[in-house]
Amino acid sequence: MTDTAWIDAALTSARPQAVGALLRYFRNLDTAEEAFQNACLRALKSWPQNGPPRDPAAWLIMVGRNVAIDDIRRGRKQTALPEDEAISDLDDAEEELAERLDGSHYRDDILRLLFICCHPDLPATQQIALALRIVSGLTVKQIARAFLVSEAAMEQRITRAKARVADANVPFETPGAAERSERLASVAAMIYLIFNEGYSASGDTAEIRAPLCEEAIRLARLLLRLFQSEPEIMGLTALLLLQHARADARFDADGAVILLDDQDRSKWNKALIAEGLALIDKAMRHRRSGPYQVQAAIAALHARAEKPEDTDWTQIDLLYGALEIMQPSPVVTLNRAVAVSKVKGPEAALDMIEPLAARLSNYFHFFGVRGAFLMQLGRNDEARVAFDRAIALANTSAEAAHIRMHLDRLQRDSQPRGKKAGK
């Protein structure tokens, strides 16, 4: 075999399991990561000649552990382990290890690895960077490019995160049921953050940051394999799939934002939508609703609408109402107001968001939405003030450009008929 694509896929797939097991064995992130990298180098040398092992993860764990022990022994000037030819054919040892990996350690190793990356002592930016480096195996250069920072800055961020983890003395024992539940919620939140880092990119950076969305989906699928009957993980995975399915329709050729109602729905990814819809339907049958499931159900209603006018806004309003109870937030209420505007009109929606003004005084979307409602009501002067504030708070050039489109429309509408602007 000379094609290495299958090797890359196998190494990527096996990474969380292998690094997690090596971390349990050596109890040090740097050692576990280096051991895995060394095992990958031997795989690149051995697998094209000998073919893939029966269980790539078991092979990588065994080889990585042996090479790391070899390095430790060399450091102590003791006898080295056999050369690669002597350990590349693992036979019964690999089979025995694979059998053990099918037991209780497998899930706990990966969950522990994910949990360490989202340790509560770490800021969200460090959690995401560490997870992308340790769990996903992205290079520092790739992560830095996605976050639009220098490699040196990202290297420092990851190094600081590792140091905090080491100082925190994270326990390596198998977590109990209660702790496992807490870890699961933390890991789900971290994966959601990774997705949002990519999804919130503007038109000029969307292509660069799209891999963050794809990696978040891969991690969500991994988590779902570990917890196949957990409806909130189904909901999380469905939400990410349904949101990412619209990626190709979210920006025009110039990088400007295209709102949901204006998107070319033929560009939506039907395979991702089908997978997401199947997952949310399965999750809802468990009758244990949670925030991710509700958000996925909202995304599903949009995905099922062949045309914007087919959207069931009444049901979306009800779902946002349920989400307000689960996770009270002015942002949730702001999103609900958009649904209310479709069902009851812009005046009812405006009445709903006015009490949010103080808490969302520095939030771009509040002023963009408020301006849109005011414009629909013909209160153009007030709409201009809201849109000007939105532009001042815009996070990206695409957001600012979208609001300027509204201002341009107001300018055109204010011109007396038969006269041109500027004359």
C-alpha cells in the first residue's frame, strides 16, 4: 500500500482513545502526546509495508507506551527496548490489549482526556486550544490560523493551559457516576464553544475557520459514540449538523451575510440535514428534553421548511419559550422576539425586547434586531439610531456591511420621488 490517506484517517480516529490511554498510563500530557506522536511515526513506517493492524488504537497505545518507556530508560542509561522490527508485529499482545480496550477503560480514558482539556481553571480560549491540540491533533499553526493569531501566541496559550492542568493535580482515577455526568456537561459545552468559534466567523474568515465547525462535529460524534443513549448529546450533535448544513449559503460572493430567509436552500447540505433530523427525532423520543435538544428542534423546523414562508414560526416561538425556562437569558428572549415578529408582528416583538435594553446595551444583535423592527413599523429615524449603534458594536466587517444595507435602504426610501441622492 502506497496511499497514505487511510493511515491519516486511522491515526485521526484513534487519537483520542490512544492519547487518553497513554495519559492514564504516564499521567502527564506532554509525555502522552509525545508517545502518541512517536507511535504515529512508526505507523507511517510500518503500516504501508505490513498493512493496518487489527486494532489501530491498540497498536498505537502499545507502541507509544513501549517507545516512551524506552526513552525513559535511555535517559536513565539503562538497556533500551528492542528495535521497531521486534515490536511492530504485536500479535497476541495487541489482541489482549484490544480486548481490554473494549472494557470500562475505553470510555473513561476519552472522557478524562476531554475533561482535562475543559478543566474549570482554564479560560474558554485555552480550553478550546488545548482540546484542538491534544484531542483533535491539529498543529499549532492550524489552530493559530483558525483563531487569527500568531503561532507564537497560540503556542504560549497552549503551554499555559498545560501548565494550569499540571498545577491543578487533576485526578486520573475512573470517575464515579455523578462526576461523569458533570464532566459530560462540561465537555459538551466545550465542543459547543469550538463550533461557535467557527460558526461566528465573518465572510472573509469563514473559510479559514470552517475546520473548527467540522472538528466540533467530529468531537460531538465521538461523544455520542461514548454515550449512545444520552438525548442531550444527540441534541448537541444534531444542532451542530443542522447549523453547519447551511454553511455554503450563509455568505454571498463578496462575503456579506445572507439572512436565513434569503438563503438559497438548494445549497444546504442535505446529507447533514438528514443526519441531524434523524438524531433530533431519536432524542425527542426519550422525553428528557434539554437545551441542546430544544435548539436542535428549532434548527430542524428551519431545515424542514422548503421555502421561508413554510417555516412554522408558531412552533419556534413555543420552543424558544421552553428554552427561556431552561436557560433564562436576554439573548434567548431576543431570538424568541424574531419568531414573535413573524407570528404577532413587529410591534409585539419590539415590546418584548425593550426591557432587555440595559442588559444588552453592548450587544450588536440587539440593535440590529431592534432597528429591523422599527424599520418595519415605519419609525425610520429611530431605526437609523439603532442601526448606527449596531455598526459601532459590529464584531466583523460582514456584520457592519449587513447593517449598512439597511441604512442604505432607509436613505433611498427617504428620498423624494423623482430626485436622486446627492442632488
